[in-house]
Amino acid sequence: MKQRLSTLMVAAVMTASFAAHAQQPAKKAPPPAKAAAPAKKEGITAEFEKFREVLEEDNPAELFEAKGEDIWKNKKGPGGATMAQCDLGLGAGVVKGAYVQMPRWFADVGQVMDAERRIVHCMVKYLGYKEEDIRKQPFSNDQRTPDHVSVITYVAAQSRNLKIAAPQKHAKEIEAYRIGKEIFAYRAGPYDFSCATCHGDDGKRIRTQDLPNLRKPAEAVKAYQGWPGYRMTGGFMLTQQWRMNDCFRQQRFPEPTYLSDSITALLAYMTVTANGQVYKGPGIKR
Ligand code: HEC
């Protein structure tokens, strides 16, 4: 389906030419010296930003949004259950505004869940997806974007232009934020990195990529903005949980298990820090 869409072809061509200029993030993360390199604005960042703006007007993420909407509205599980029974925190079946109000406490499971975790939970519970299958391929690749990623994209899009408002009322929500803050600052691994090593100061960058200072509200929104994101180098959707796993890899930590408490806590920390800012919806990431 993808190849038939001219927007995607344009995206692919532009990506190719962009990739020729940009050094893509390599499989291996750069050595510590570079991680700590001070900012030096190069044309490439500005060039990418311009290019991203143009593409977002006709964002290929919409394809996945549409697929997710179809699953949410029409797919039935064994016994005829549907996602209309899924409570994302604002009542059964309410999607509008739900994405920007997670992570949150869910009394039915006695857990704080981020959006991705809650959506997978509902797809297993109501639509009969098997959690072990989802865990086999939690993230998209160029072969396949799993259904739950499309549903996440749909749900996220229903919070477009709404303010991020992750609640901090329940004791467990407050605890998740606190744990997330600790994980963010926790140094370990072969280079003694923490998230804060790369994302705790202003103006850091790795190669062509600016590293947001995620401790600051105005930049913490980058943990949110544009996610889930359509990855131009590959042509598929990636979620926040993917981003987290990839950063644990950057940090030379073992990759966390999919849908783990520590990721929910990290997302709670970064989301609450970004509270009050407007979420612009699924975006485009290189
Ligand atoms: C070795 C440096 C390094 C470490 C350590 C690191 N990251 Fe990252 N992080 C990156 C790079 C590189 C990117 C990609 C930036 C880009 O695409 O422009 C990134 C991107 C991100 C983004 C998305 C920003 C955006 O603009 O979309 C988030 C959120 C994030 N990291 C969070 C974390 C968290 C949480 C940790 C700790 C678990 C962490 N990072 C550890 C290097 C690092």
C-alpha cells in the first residue's frame, strides 16, 4: 500500500537526498567525548527542520492513523468485544484528549500506565491480541508496522493541539514521576552515562542531532512532540517506547523489557515536566 502513495514516494526520494548530506545516527553510539561535545549549530539542523515542516503538511503518519482508527472502531475480538470498551482514563471508548493525559493511574489494573502500555493492554483484553506475540515484535521495522503501533498513532492524533496534562494526583502517579526522575539521573554502564549525560544540559549535540535538555519544560516537550513519529529513514512509525529503548542502547544499558514499569516512570517524569505545552500530534522523525 505504501509504495502506491505519491507522498511517500516523494518522502522516500527526499529522504534519500537528505541522507546523502546528513550523517545518520549510526548503529553504534558515539564515544563519550562526542556525547559531551558543545553545541555548534550547523546548517544541517536548520535544513532538516525546514524539510520536516514541509513534510508534516502531508504527513505519512496519517496512513497509520487511518489503520489504527479502523482497528479501534471496527475490529472485534472473540465474543464481539471492541475497543469501545477500552478506558484510556477518560471513560470507556473516549479517545479525544486521552493521549496527553497519560501516564496515569488505572484502578482496574492497579498500575500507572503510559499510553502505549494501556493501548496494548486493551488490545489484548478486548480484541484478543496475544501479549507474547506483541512482545515478539513490539516496534516497527521496514517489513511491518504492528497493529498496536497504528492504534497508538490513531489515539495520539486524537490529542492533536491539546495541552499535555499528565495527572499527578494519585500517590502512584507521583511515585512514578519520582522514580522516573531518579532513573533519568542514574549513572551506570561502561561509560557511566545517565540520561542526563546527554539530555541534562543545554546545547549538547551528537553529530548533526541536537540533544534536548529534557529537564527543562520547554525542551522536555521534545520527549513528546513528534512521537509517535514517522521515520523517514525507513518509512515506518516509531513510538515513544522505541525511543526509550534506543536511548538505553545509546547509554550502553541493556534494553528494557517492552512495557516495563521503568519506562512508564521515565515517561511520567518527562511528560509531567512538559505539562502545559501543546501536543502537535504524530510527527516526522529522521
Ligand atoms: C549517549 C547519549 C544519549 C544518552 C545517554 C541518552 N540519549 Fe536520548 N537521545 C540521544 C540521541 C542521539 C537522540 C536522537 C536525537 C535526534 O534524533 O535528533 C536522543 C533522543 C531522545 C529523545 C527524543 C528527542 C526528540 O527530539 O524527539 C528522548 C525523549 C530521549 N532521547 C530520552 C532519553 C532518556 C530518557 C535517556 C535515558 C534512559 C536517554 N535519552 C539517554 C542520545 C542519548
